[in-house]
Amino acid sequence: MKENLYIQYENNFFDNIINKKRLEMVDLIKKNIDISKIDDLLDIGTTEDSTAKSSNIFCRMLDSIKIHKSISNQKITNKRFSFCIEKSITEKFDQKLIDDFKSDLVISSATIEHVGNFENQVMKVKNMISLSKKYIVLSTPNRFYPVEFHTKLLFIHWLPKNLFRKILLFFKMNYFADQNNLNLLSKKELIKILDKFSGKINYKIYNIKFLGFVSNFFVIGKLKDN
């Protein structure tokens, strides 16, 4: 059975942590972006789930934005979203699709680590920029936080990625051993991705901390022609 990446921690300690950290990120959005000047929001990697506190929390907390759109590999039926398409963000987007979904603010919460290899991660950011009129926002866990929250293992994810995946296979965590399902990023790797688009965006990475360590990276990028 396929793992549900969006709702692994439903109604438990981990979901409460995730919810608290994402609320911090929402506050950063509100402090750095004038939401009154944002007419539409595009959420990348929307979840159909509505039971966890952290599900689609950016959209829920930015409810004052008039139009919400969604691009997700799930079928989204939530009436919050005026426009939805079931599609991977790493696929090719033709100009008509870009025009239909282009939005002032493009958000992706904790999905870049789930799109596969480095090239796919670069393509995801490229497509986010193409789909944005003004801003992109994305978050991802820090590979070098002591706890890996998907597998709930300690420190093993600090090992070289190929060795980490072999250990996951030993523990029969086959799903997360597949790079297509989990490819954690360090800050250095995240910067390497973002710097590929230095001609198109100005960005800042915020360190989100939990128990004194950086647990997540939060990026706010502004298109240079805005």
C-alpha cells in the first residue's frame, strides 16, 4: 500500500509539532509579504486530507486571499480551491496551463523532498517560478536534524544517502528507501537548487528551529521583475 506522505502523523505528537512549525512559517509569510496585495494563491502538493491539524494549513491561514488554486498528484475535491489539476509539479507545463494557474503567490509545503532526484527538485522550483506572478514560498525538513520524522529514526539519515537507503531496506522501510519518495535536502543542497534561478528570483532562507536545532528550512522568493 502506498504511504500517505501528507498524513503520517494524524492526531498525535508529531502532527502537533508539524502544525506548530507551519504556523511559524505562516507568520513569516505575513511579515514579509503584503497579503492585501495578493489576489490569488497556488498550492503545490495539496492534500485531500482534512483531518490533521497541519493539512493545507498555509491555505487555511491565508484565507483572506480571494482565489485558491491547486496542483497536486492527488485528486482534490476541497471546495476551497477554485481551480485544480491532478498533475506532478515535475512534469512539463505548457503555456496554456501556466496561464491558467499562474498566481501572485505559489506555495509548496514539505513536498520538494518527495519529488525524486536532484534534477526533479530543480524542475519543481523552475515550474513554481514559471507559475508565479510575484512570490514563491517553499519549506522542507533539514536533512541534518537529529530526528528523521518520516521514518522516526535518529541520526541514520546523516549517513551518505546510498547507505541510508540500504539501512532503510534492512528495516523493511522500502517505500522511503526509494529516492522517488524521499530525498532529504541539506541547506547547501537547497541553496544549490535556488541559485540556479538567481537571475529570476531574490530569496531568503529562514531556519525553523525545534528543541534548539534547525528542523526545517523555509524559503521566501520574490520574482525580480516585481
